[in-house]
Amino acid sequence: MDFSLLLVVAVAITGLIWLLDLVWWRPARRQKLVAIESGTTEGVDEATRERAMKEPWPVDYARSFFPVLLVVLVLRSFLVEPFQIPSGSMRPTLEVGDFILVNKYAYGLRLPVTHTRFVELGEPERGDVMVFRFPSEPSVNFIKRVVGLPGDTVRYEDKQLYVNGEPVPKRLLDEAPATAPGEWLLEEQLGEVSHRIYNNPRDPGPQVREIVVPDGHFFTMGDNRDHSNDSRYWGFVPEENIVGRAFAVWMHWDGGLPSFTQARRIH
């Protein structure tokens, strides 16, 4: 089940219980205490007072957890969300086991669960590393680099990327990098962003004829060009599937997903 949905439900339930206690149940407990006090001339001891005003356990738990859950919901839905990289499709930029932070407001604020954008703050740019929900399976999150914007013409032929008819500049850095045997390490200049990519000179890879990116969609590719399931295979990313822009690696963990983090995996 979608963690966002579970979080929204948890916030709604705990908030409702807390509100009901503030409006009805707590005043009822006070009235009960007043009735007890009015029925005796000797006063009410502290133990009796505490029993009369004691919160039921659901109220106690709701009061404790609601503020925490609300803060987590706001942070995760509108500000920053952590993700884990389980695959090598974005190497050498992102390695398997990297934990990244994703800016959730870079491309506008979206409601949790429905993902409807209600505040427009920006749009993806060429070169951005973007997290999005996989078009054919929205429950799965993908991370790729934005290559083509709405209206762009994109072509990928003989390992050369072309945007609007112009070859994207790149230069060879290493023909035999120790971190990726059999690959070539290159530096590519995509818009204002300079980044590194891998290419396998012995793998012909997919060829993409000249296509135009539709309005409201984006063309994405992995930096590990010959080992990435991206727009070359399944098409464009709709604007409504965007999650946010990756902006930092906050830790690396080779042993898999640590038990102390709630970071989700992206491909």
C-alpha cells in the first residue's frame, strides 16, 4: 500500500481523536469531576482527581503521535523525501546504495496521494536529475536525467544524443575506468549541466529516431546509457507523474536498506 496514503490516514485518525477529545470528551471529564466535587464537603483527593481526568489510551496515543505524524507528512509531501538507489542506471552520478534527498517543491507543490499540483513553482530543466512515478506502473519510482523538454526534438544515434538538431557536447575522459570495466567514461554538457556518463563501445544500444516531446511530457535517460530502462524504451514522462528533483546524496550503504530509515527505492 502507498505509504503516503497510510500517513494521511494516520494523521486524519489521530487528529480526529484529538479534536473529539478537545471538543467533547475532555469537557465531559471536567463535568464529571465537578459532579464528584459537589457531592462531598470534604474535597477530592489528588488520586480521585487524576482518575476522573485521565485520558483514555486512544486519546493519549493520538495526542502523542498526531504532531509527529503531521510534521512527517508536511516534510515528506511538500519539502524533502529520502530515496535509496538500488540499481546502476544512473552511474557514475549515483551509485547503488546511495541515499538521496529529493526536493518536492522544485517543480510545484502537490497534494499527497492524488499528486495533484496546486501551486506552480518551477518546471524541470535539461540536465535535472528527476524522480518520477513510472508511467506504466505508478507505484514504482524511477530516477533519470531530463533530456528533452516539451516541444524539443530528440534523437539518439550511434551513442550520440541530439537535442533540437544539435549534438549534445561530450568528451572522452577514460577508455578503461576501474569502476566500470568495459565502459567508456565521458563528460556530457546538457544545457547548463555538466555531468559524467558511461557508454559501452561494444554495445550498439537502442537507436531513437527523431521524435518531438509532446506538451506536458519529458524525455529522460539514465547516465549509464547502455544499462538504463528509460524513455528510449517506454516513452515520455507525463508532468503529473513528477515527484521532484534529486539534489543531494546524504549517505551511502553497501549492505542494502538499513532498518533505521524509511527511504524508498527508485530505479
